[in-house]
Amino acid sequence: MKIYEKLKELTLNVEKVELERNEKQVNPEFNRVTTTVKLKGPEKTGYGEDVIWDPEEHDRLQENIEELTLTEGHTLEDFSERLSLQDLFFGKEPSREDYRNYRTWAFESAALDLALKQKGISLAEALSREYSRLNFIASPGLGNPPSYDKIEKIQSQVDVGLKLDATDDWSEELIEKLAESGKVRVIDLKGHYEDKDVRQEADPDLYRKVIDRFPEALIEDPVLNDGTRPLFDGEEERITWDEPITSVGSIKSLPFKPEKINIKPSRFGSVRKLLDAIEYCINHEIQMYGGGQFELSRGREHIHSIASVFYPEADSDIAPRKYNVQEPKDLPSPPLKPEKGLEGLNWKFK
């Protein structure tokens, strides 16, 4: 039986939909906003998190939530079909096309959470699997200009691997410190983002430094063109993908079969598309690791739950939220040990 088939007939009873705005001033330049979606049943509540990056999109959702018709009883598959007929952006185009999947995931994950809770089981139990101890790596922002300071603060407390976003303004001194640390597991070249503020232009000099100075690290989302593709000759197994991965079709359309890919549930939108992609990777011996979207509420637990079932030992960039502050302290170390008696998509650690 396919993985999704084990979940699609789960029933859920939704009586009310509520939203809660989450907001955190991460640093002077970055104010993160997300929305918690609450699907309320007779006794239980299912939670999801909308991780769209544009605060105005969250405002519009709050203002128009009454337009959605998602109550009544459903199976999980019925709910997904009904949701697909709703206009989740209320007559306006989203500011980014991938936001459609982000918002869909917020509601679909809340529906799955509620369906599991109303049956009194966890995701692992529903799939006849177990939650395992969960490895993770951290992705501390290096600041502007980039420095090693925050990494030193983290490494003084815990032994944890790193995922870093390479930029043209990495100094030679910083590269040397990062390489000497031996902790860099993934370097993201961010070559495929629509957002110009996020996208890193393909720079052969930067790519060469990353390839040569971090020989054990995965290299995520490079642009492969005439100037950069030859740099990866013999290094193809280190190339991995994140931003382009949204479905089975997107995996099949990669320039070559990857050894590993990054699974971010919100990029897929629906539970079916996510689980079909996970199953495709299992069947085609493609290793998976997880990633987050700077979640502020239940969304981080949900990606922990999924990773703990399907890729618990991987170098997943899903560190607990305590890592995502300016002055991190009291940091948990990997691996995280799941609590007993978990229900729904909840995933808490001891």
C-alpha cells in the first residue's frame, strides 16, 4: 500500500477555523511573520503554520478568512479536494507563485493533525512506523558583514553540524575558520530563488571556493551553466536540491539523478504530493534530509515529526527554535529523543 493510501481515509470533523498571527523581530532588518491555522473540532484542534514570507499576505488571510468554507465532516482526501476549490488568496495573485503551496500546506497539515488527533494516534502509528531519535544541523545567520561570532556562541554550548548560505562577501579569513571547524555539512548557493534579495548569482569563483575548501559538504541549489557546470565534474554526488523540489515531477526533471535532496513539506502543498515524493525517493534510493522555513509555531514540530519517521539520521536543517535567536542559549544537542505518547503531528522531545 502506498504511504498516502494509509492516511487518505482518516476522518476529521471541522467545526470552526481560526487564525493566530505569530511575529518575531529576529534582528533589526528581519521581522518574521507567520500564521497558525487552527481547525477546531468538537474536542480536538488541528494546527498548521502558514510560512509565507510576505507579512501583507498574512494580513489578507486574516481579513478574509470568513470566505473559506472548510467546516463539516470529511475524510482527509475530501478535505484536500475541497481545499483545492477554495481561493486561498481571495481574488488576488500571490506575490510569489510558491506561496500557493505554502498556504495549502498550512491547511492540509492542520487537517492531518486534526484527523490523527480525533483518532487518537500519531503520524508514526498511522503509518505503522516509529518515531526515531532525530539528528539535526543548525543554520545560523552569519550577519552583515558575515562573521564567525554566532557560530562560536553555538559551538561553545553544543556540538552541532552547520548549514550555511554562501555569499560573495565571505572573506578568506571566514572561509578558513569555517573549513577548520570541520562542522559544515551543507552549503546553500541559493541559485534558484525568484526573490532577488535571496538569490545568489552564479559566481564561478565562489563556487570553486566552496567545492575546494569544503570537500565533505553537500552543495545545494547551484546554477549549472557553461561557466559553472565544469567545476562539478567528478563532484556530482555532492550536488543536492531544495528550492526546485515541489513534487515527484520536479525530482524527475532534475539534470541528473541526485544522491540526496532536501524535503521541505511546505514546498509541496498537499499531503499527497509530499508523501508521493518521499515514497519516490525511497523507491529510487535517493537519500532525503529535511529543511525548515523559519517556523515560529507548530510548523517546526510538524517537520520534526515527518523527519523522525522518514529520515531521522540525516543532516536536516531543522534545529529547534532556540537556535533562531540573536543570543542563543540553553541549546539542545542532537539527536533529539521523542517523548512518549505523542498524538497528531505533535513532536516534542525530552
